[in-house]
Amino acid sequence: MDWLDWLLLVARVVVVFFALLILVMLLIWMERKVIADMQTRVGPTRAGPRGVLITLADGIKLFFKEGITPALAGCCSGARCRSRSRTCRSASCGSSR
């Protein structure tokens, strides 16, 4: 493969990627409009033409969102957690500090 083939491949990948991004953005917008219609309210209309940019803003917010996990989040689960609740609070379920 020479450089022209690589350039065409990259261009195709970029075009498909952005087409899928726009498709997902429009599908989310349509879902919000349908749900708003079911609930008899206006729906997304505040940002951009007919509210389309709200979905883009939500995607950007999600991309930059920091994942915060509490220290004891993975400590216990289910019935084991109820039986070891004192242990989880006092000893942090055996994890080192």
C-alpha cells in the first residue's frame, strides 16, 4: 500500500466516524423529542437550532467528566455487605490505606 491508499483509508474512517457521531446525536435528540411529546412538554429547544446542540453539549460533558469512586465502593456487595457492614466501616474490607 502506498501513501495514497493510506490517505484514502484514513479519510474513509474519519467520514464514517463523524457520520456515526451525527447519527447518534440525532437519534438521541429524536428520543428526547418523543419522550417530551409523551409527557406533553416542549422538550429540548434551548441550545442551537431546535435543541440539537444539547446532545452535543451532553457528549462533551460526558467526555470530560471525572470518574470519582468512593473509597469503600467495591468493598462489599449484597448479603455479604449487610453482614460485614461494621467490618467495612472499621477496617475498609482489608484494603490497604
